[in-house]
Amino acid sequence: MPSVDYYEVLGVARDAAPEAIKRAYRQLARQHHPDVSSDKANAETRFKEINEAYEVLSNPEKRARYDRFGTVDPNEGFTGSPFGGGGFGDIFDMFFSEMRNGGQQRRSGPQRGSDLRYDLDISLEEAFAGTTRELTFTHLGQCETCAGSGAAEGSTVAPCVQCAGTGVVRVARQTPLGQFVTQSTCPRCGGEGQMVARPCESCGGRGRRESERKLTVKIPAGVDDGARIRIAGSGEGGIRGGAPGDLFVYLSVRRHERFRREGMDTAVDIPIAFTHAALGATLRVPSLEGELDLTIPPGTQTGTTLRMRGHGMPSVRGGQRGDHHVTVHVVTPTRVTKKQRELLEEFARLGGDEIEERSFFERLKEAFRPE
């Protein structure tokens, strides 16, 4: 016997059809994905186990070898050992399998549906102002025909004849060390402990159907990249009357071609004429809420950042706004008219081309001047 029962991992019978195996894998993979589960450590281990089981059972050759030898390695299998195919390892595995599964309860009660994840891209403008988006996704919802019971109208639900309603089967094996008993999920009822006399034709007795669903989600103003919105009860339908799971919408804010976001603040670069930088001016500058009036102080140097308070991103909780930072870059004209040249030359003669900052050599001499 292998240390891990791949059929039990996926919760399917040994004679399950490929479609049933694929369906079980998809459901478990969504349920135990590390990005969705709150228990990250256990979820990663469980997710790897589910993928390993599906890799074997979805491949006809690997599945046939696994069913015959309990392994997918052609060098393993029956060894001729007097202890029943696996040597002492098999005996210890049976012993510990009994310890692991001895207290296992059948899954007869309601089970909550799996949570779902939806990745949504939005623009920076949508993140600033808030928006509503319509989502379309596929999920396993409760079958409307049988209301989730899995039974056709007028049909009854009875205990499984193979496991007598326990959901597990026990197999005893005689070994030189005595009798060992293994316990595993019932392959007939899949651990449910009950069977439907006449399954619902719409869902095949599963109580749930895969269908397309549409819903509208409201995205609040101020959301940041990586934010998560929880929509309760919009995940997959529950089993045997269990509550539905939740839908988690993960937001990704696209990079803007002009504006930058830094937390609740926004930033933009603008060019200004050197006359505006020298003399000062009031200019219209772009922001996510439209154009705003910005006062440029006289003598503004290129690369200066001016802050516009309260014109940045809004807080998701409301009541606060970040700031809008405008960095100015002084543009030197590459072409001037004759009149402009004359005025600039006059400006230079009057000392306008002098730089107030001391030269490098003056600062160097001062640094080495004796006290």
C-alpha cells in the first residue's frame, strides 16, 4: 500500500471517471490554494499533495501502474517479501494509517462551500474616484432543481450499503506480526455515508452545478494596488445545505502614463517657461481631479517640487485626502526671435546672467583657509 492514497486525497472512488477526477481536483485546488487559505503553511503542503495526486490519476499509464503496484515508479512494486508486497515499511504504514484514520468521522453534516478568487485590473482614475464593475465567473452553485439534496423529486436518501452509513471501510490483513486493520474513505459513497436512490438529473446527484454567474462589485474611492474586497456568500455553494463560500476580489491598479502614486499622495512632472520660473506665475496643472491653479513663486529653480495640500488620493475610510506634488522643470527655448534675442542680451548686460551661488573654487579656497 502506498503511504498516500491518491484517490482519498482527491476524495474520489477508485473507478472514478476522468471527468470526476478533474472536477474534484479543480474544487480542491481552489479551496486549498495558498493565496486563498488563511493557514498558509498547511495549505501549501495540502496543495502540493493535491497536485501530485492529480498528476498521477489524470495520466492513464501512471494511474494503471499506481492501481497495480501502488506506485508510479517502474522499479518499485511487488518485491517478493513475505510481509505482503511492501516489507516492514508497508506494515508500519498500515499501523500508522490506522492511527491516523481511526477517529475519522464521516462527512455527513453540512459543509461550507469553497472561497473563490477573482483578479481585477483597474485604472488609477478608477482607484481615485471609485467605480462599479460587473464580474462574470464560473462557480459551483447549489442545484436549483433538487435544492442541493442531490436527489430527484420523490427519491429517498439511504445509508450506503458498503460502509453501512459510516463513510469509511475497514480492511484486515494478516501479517507475521499479527492482524493489521486499515481504514479508508468508502469508494462507493465517497465518504458521504449515504446514497441517493435516484440522483437528480440536473446535477448527477452532487447537489451542485457549475454555472456562470454575474454580479456587480462596488470599488470604493482610494483603493490601493493589492487591495482585497470580500463579497460574502458569493463563492461556491455549500454541500448538504452548508453555507456558501465567499468571493475575494483582488485589485491591481495599472501604472499611469503621467501620474505617480505614493501612498495617499500623487505626483506629476510639468514643464514651465524660464520666464515663469524667474518672475513667478499662476499656472493650470493637471491632477486626477482635473486641472488646478498652482502658484509658481518667483525664482523657482528647475526640479523644485511644490505641494498642493488635500488634492491627492482619498482615504478608503473617508474624511482624509493626500497631497498632490508637482515637480517643475524649466524649459530653455531652442529658438528665439530677433526681438527676443535683443531682450535677452539686454538682460545679460544688466547682470541677469550672473549666478548667485559661489563658484566651486571659491568654496574650495574657503574650506582650506586657516583659522
